Amino acid sequence: MFDVAIVGLGPAGRALASACADAGLRVLALDPNPDAVWTPTYGLWADELGDLPPSVVRSRVPHPQIRGRAAHDLARTYVVLNNAALQAALPLTDVTVERARLDDEAVAALARRARVVVDARGARPAGRLADDPTPHQTAYGIVLPAELAAPALGEAEGFLMDFTPDWAADPHRPEGTASFLYAIPLSDGRVLLEETCLAAAPGVPIDTLKERLRVRLERRGVDTEAITAPLEREVVRIPMLGRGEDPPPGVIAIGTAGRGGHPVSGYSVAHALATAPRLAATIAAGRTPEPDPTRPGDHVRSLALRALLRLDADTTIELFEAFGRLRPDQQRAFLRRDGSARRVLGAMWGIFRRMPARAQRRLVVATFGR
């Protein structure tokens, strides 16, 4: 018998497998392609790196900006991860790795081989659902040489969120669900330019975001040929509520298969890396872990997601303009996956009182209306 079987070797699964091996546990890990280097762009705050070596950082943005009506520097360094280096920093040397793709029944059956079974296959282990109606974060991005991407950034080092509505037919009266430009320098003189919808139900189609990105970048003076023939492309689809159902009987779900993703930002990697040692210690102590119990703060964040799903574009821009003017400690409290309800409420109140009266009324209706 293994002490723990972990299904899925994305960031959450690999971090836990490596931590369990470090704790001296007998670990079985299963994944259809266990040697693959992760392809998504993973970002987090530099203060969330913990004990990871400097090699895991692909690029740093010391002064990222958020833009609503105006630009606001965030007093926090943002980093993009080097996926290959991160995987090397989470070694599987003492882990028994098997190449396999498992359905729910096969995952549950692992209880015959391990004392604890963990599902880390992600929010859609069977693949994307056709016409999925659940809230999604979606994005379409391109990678360009820095000199060609420069007009999109202007004087900014990078944009965590640029809600300028220059994607709209009439930027003064944007219609539809708001989206923003995520513009982050990568290594080797490259920049990722990504049109992102933070949350919509159903998710904003990728083709819509692709067209919005083209319009936005052309209006800012980015070369059309570079937009249509970029160095790389990236497509993002994140189910904001995770899997939305219980894991197989007797199985513990972590990462986006469980409740590991932030219900507003969609971020999950930093939380997965931070919680892996705690989960490993619990398993090593002979206890069954509960990775992400529902806390009061989660219910507060669910109100924020509810509002985002119902706000018009103009009010969404006002909301993030107000977020950009929060104190740094309030911004951090709102973005933390495990922040207390009191601190999250404090941040949300800070956002609300910084919004114009008309936007405040719309926010109240979106949050509490039928």
C-alpha cells in the first residue's frame, strides 16, 4: 500500500507529490503525460514564492499597473514563473510515477492501493463541456517581441489589468461584458499581450476576445502583421467555481479540482504551492486532510463573483478604478485566497465607497438583486 496516491501532475498535484515524498511518505502519482512541461503562463506575487529558488522566476515586474479610468501602480512585485524550473524545484525522485488517464471510477478504485487518494486532475477532468454555462475566466493572448509590443504598454512596465475600453466600437460607451488587457514582459525580450474576461457565465468566447485584442492593439499602434502572426498564442479557460461537484467517494480534491482557485481572480497556483507542505504533514501524521474547507471569507468572495457576472462594462471599469485606489494592504486582503471574511469585507467596502454614486447603486443591485 502507498501512503498517498495523487492523480494529476499539474502544479497542485506535483507540489503535493513532492512535499509528500519529502515527508518520507510512499507516494504514487498518475498522469497521462507526467514528463510534459506545463504550457500555461503562471504568475504570482513575489512575496508568495516562499522557499522556491530564484530559478523559478522567468520575469519580474516591480511596478505592475492596474488601470480603470486612470493608471495605478501596485506596490507589489509580480513575477511570471519558469515552468520547467518550477517543475525541477518540485522533484519526483522518490515518487512512483505511472502514465495513466483515469476517470472518476478509476480514481476512487485507487483506495485499494493507497491509504489517501487525492484528485488533482483539474476542474474539467473529462475535457471541456459543450456549451458550459458555468462562470469562466477566458482569455486569448499573443507573444510579441518587446519592441513591437511597446505601443500597447506605453510607459507602463506591465499591466495586471488594463480596463481601458479601447476594444469597444465606441470606447466612450462600451457595450457587453468588460474585458481587460493583461500585458506582462516575459524573458528573452518578449511580451505577452492577453485579452481577458475576468468572469462571465457562460465565458466570453475566445473568438470574441481575439477580435477585441486585435482592435485594442491596432488602436494603440501595434503593427497589424505582428498581431496576426505572433511568436506564440495562448488560450485560457478557467472554470471559476472549480469542478462544481463533489469528488469521487473517499477522494480528496485539491487545486482547481477542489476549491483551490480564487473565486474572483481565478488564481490557484500560489495557493497550491503554499498548502502542499501542510497537506503532506497532515497525511504523514496519519490524518485525512481537508485541503480547502469553505470559510466565511469564501461566501464574501462569492458575492464579489456574483456582482462581476452581472455588472455592465462601465460599472466594472469603475469598480477596478476603485480597486486601484485601495491601500496596498486592502488590495492584498482581497486577492488572498485564504484571507479572513473581515478583511475581505473591509476591502470590498473600500472599493464601494470609492465608486461614484451611480456605480454604487448598480453594484448593490448586481450583488443583492434577484
